[in-house]
Amino acid sequence: MKVQREVQQTWQALSTRERRVLRAFAKGSPDAGLRGRCKVILSLVRGNSPTTVARGGQGSLSQVYRAARRFIDDGLSGLADRREDNGEAKVNEEYEAALFEVVGKSPQNYGYRRPTWTQELLVLVLAKETGIRISCTTMSRVLKRLRIRLGRPKPIVP
């Protein structure tokens, strides 16, 4: 109950404009994480306990407490995503250039028997070439962003 009371006190300290912004973010923010954190705060402000909020499907109990604590400590700005300082991205221009070079050749040039590329194989080959290992999901995003289309393998008669 202490957290709920502190959230309500912080809510009372906000200006009308800030309250309106928080409600707007809860309704239609393109960032799903921010939208969820705002909904948690609004639910706590309405008088729901953290346990009730968690049971209502707004997130786990630890997420509810984390959002509440960030709101109490930093106000509206505490609800923003804090991953901007995650470090440098693995996929940079040099990696993309290496990807274009690799895709221009066949997997057979790199010692594999298959004639077509798979995302898993691209990840393996580029890890050897650049020393940077990324996930297949990241590879999929890079291929989509660069508009490199991996079509269906074409049957080849030997």
C-alpha cells in the first residue's frame, strides 16, 4: 500500500498537462513498453494495489513495482525507455558491407555444400569473416532493412 500511496502523491504533484500527456501515452503510444508502464501508473492512481494490477494482466508484480518506483523517483520522465545507453550496435556499415560481399557469392565459396543461403548460414559465415556474432532475428531485420530478399531455393538439376 505504501507504493500505491506514493504513486498517488506523485500524481497529485504533476501538472494538468503532464497528467494529460501520461493518459495520452497510455492510450496510444507507439512504444508498447511505455504504454504498459503508463497503464500501470494510471491503475495505481485509481486505487488498485500492485498485486491487483499484476493479476489484471498489466505485467508481473516486479514490473509493476519497477514502474511505480521509477515514476515516484523521476516523475513522468522516469517512464521512458532507458535502453539508449545500451552501447554500440553490432551491425554497423562495415558489417553491412561484409554482408553484401558474402551474399554476392555462393555458400559453396565458403566451404558449404548447399547452393543457397539461409539466415543461419549467413550468421555463421559473417561471424567467421567479421568476428561479430548476431542472432538470426537480427539478421532477419538487417536483411529486411537492406532490402536483401531471401527467396525460395530454386531447384537445380546437376
